[in-house]
Amino acid sequence: MADGRGTGRRRLSTTVFAALVASALACVLAAFLGTAAVYYATHEAGEAQRLAALAEEAGATLGPLDADGRRAMLAAQLPGPERYTLVSSDGEVLFDSADDDAGYHGDRPEVLEAEKAGSASVSRHSATLDRDMLYAAQRLAGGDVLRIAEERESFAAFAGSFVLPAAAVMAAVSALAAVASRLITRRIVAPFAALDDGLPAPDCYREVAPLIERIEDQQARLREQNLELARADTIRRDFSANVSHEMKTPLQIISGYAEIIDRGIADEADTRTFAHIIHDEAQRMRSLIDDVLTLSRMDEPLGAEQGPVDLLDLAGSVLRRMAPVADAAEVGLRALGSPITVEANARLLDQALSNLVENAVRYSPAGSQVTVTVAKDCHPGEPGAVAEAVVSVRDEGCGIAADEQDKVFERFYRVDKSRSKETGGTGLGLAIVKHAVEQCGGTVELESTPGEGSVFRLRLPL
């Protein structure tokens, strides 16, 4: 099977060029045949008139003569190519310039018509001669009929006399048609040749505009897909590099202290300290691996996991689970609002809300409060707005600077790196929140004032 570059597909320029040249030649040939037909008809009519005039003139000359005189005059004056036949009133041939033994002619159409009308002009096929003939007949005094005949030239023979001039004209027209067709073809094909992947469609034909628009749409989608693939590849590379970097530090710490313990150069107190450090770093690595696996699972289709989720019940469940962590940090937890049900993935929403509450507890001072509020936002006054369920997590921590608020949802970004390391943060918590909420068709917002605390809002469609 030939591809688009092979000979299996026709070229538009060649097709158009051939069609134009063929059309031009067909028009020239049709014009030639039509002109020849008109000239042939005119020529035949002229010949018929000439014969009729000749018969009338001869009839006027022969009229006063008797039969013998008529035969004598006809025999003496026959310089032309015409055939003269003198037919008596009873149909017998008195004289024939081509055949002295001509038989009965009283039944010939031209003779019969001349006997009735006085003159006749007939074009017919002669059975005697087996050829097409033109006849002109004139009735004479006494009832005799003078008939003059000549062979009728066929259309093929008539047109053949113009073959050489016509061939010269067709050759000239063919050359002109080829040049003109080439120019016209270039003009027709120019809009297609001007198409470019990176540019909009040029001034094209109305008939092909839908096709070009579809091609442009496909090109735009392909470009967008390429950009998405490039962004995804960049994110993957950055993510791999960040994971490697984040795991390298605890591994180095674990390896270093494990080597000291293995060599036996640490006393008992240092060994316990080193073991505690190794345990903390191992926990940090486990948290990092858990978060990476969580992000990986979120890329899977949700499928049948979608279902009704009561947000107030979910908030209560998360706070009960986080209560031991909050108690250890001396941070209070409370849930406010009314029951609101959304269609979403309960596991993802639980993960997102758990991460937000854990972050709020981690960065809140002792004696402060973390509040989870479930409410409905109807966007009053906004035309076309859709009601949303809003889950807010408010803390009384250190807050986040304005220039860092857009970055906190990036993977491995930490506002306070030293504090995050002390509390076991991996830098993936808020990235997981954003990804989980978007998988459920929602969005996440941040409102924060340094020194006063932060409010994270999850907005979900109802």
C-alpha cells in the first residue's frame, strides 16, 4: 500500500492541470465540430440554391424548344460537373448526360414535385448510384421536366478539408491552454501550499474551510498534547530528582550512624541516641514513601469509587483520628457546620482533609485551636454561578507570606524547612491535597496572614 509520499495518491496540481487542459481541448474540438456543422449546413443550402437557380435558368432557355432541340442544346452545353436529365411528361428519360440508357424516372421525388409545383429541390440517397445526391428540377413547357443533380459532399469529407488548419489551431490552443492551465493551477493550489502548522489558515476557499478548520483544531490539540506531555515529563523528572534528594539525606544519616554503631566506637548512651536518630530518619523515609505512593494512586481512574459523601461526618471522623496528635501538641480541634452531601471519592477527600488538619496542628502553637467548618456557598449575585460545598480548615499558626502562597501546593515545597524537618513533613502534603480535590472535581484555596494563621478552603460542586 502506498503511503502519502508514494505514487498511490494523486497530486492535486496534476489533477487540476490535466482537467483544465482536457477541458480546453474538448472545448476547441467541440467548437471545431460545431463550426464545421454550421458551415456544412450553409454550404449544402448554398449548393441547393445554386442548383435550383441553374435549373431555373436552363429551364428558361429550353422552354421554347421542342424535344429534339432540347436534347441537342443539352448535349452541346454541358461544361460543368452537374448531371442533366430531361424527363418527358410520361416519365421516360429523353436525355441524360451521364447515362444514355437511364430507365423510367417518372417516380423520382424531385420529378413528381416539379410536375406539381413547377420546381423542386431535394436531397436524398440515390439507389441507382448508391450515393447521396442533391437534385433540382424545373418543369418545362409541354410537361417535360429538367433535372440537374450533383453528388452531395459528406460531412466527414467536408470537415476533412479543414483538418490541417484545425490541427494547427488545436496545437496553438493546446500550447496556450497548457500555459494558462499551469498558471491557473498554481493559483488554485496556492492556498493549500500556504498552509503551515504554526500559522492559522490562509485566505482559503469557502468549500475547504471546514476541512482546514478541522485540521487546525487537530493541530491545536496535538500541540496542546505535546505541551502536556512535555510538562508531565518535566514534572516526572523534577519529581524523581526531588524524591532522590529527599531520600538521600535520611539514608546518609542512617548509613553514617549505623556504621558508627557497627564499628563499636560509640558508647552505650551514644548508641541509644544514634538508634533514636536512625528510627526518626526511617520514619521520615516511610512517610515520604507513603506520600509518593499516595500521589501515584491518585493518578488512577476513580471509576466506581465515586459516591455520596457527608462532609460533616467526614470532618468529624478526621478530627477523631487526629485527636491524639493534637493532644500531644496541645492544640484543640473542633468541627462546625451542617450536614452537606457531595458526590465524590471518600478516600481522596479523607486524605485531603487529613493532610490539612495534620498541617494545621503541626504549625499551630500550643494552646491554639484548629477549626473545620462545613458550609454551602451559593455565590449570590453572580449570574450562572453553581452552588458549592466549602470545607474550611482554619489554624492560628504563623501564617504564610503572600509571595509563598502560590508555591505551597508544589511538590516538595516547604515554607519553613527547619520546622518541617523537625515535625517530619515531606513537602508533599499540600500537593496531595490539591491533586485529591481536583480528582473530585473541586478546587483548593488559601487565605493567610503572617502572624495570624491560615485558612484552607476545599470547594466541591454540589
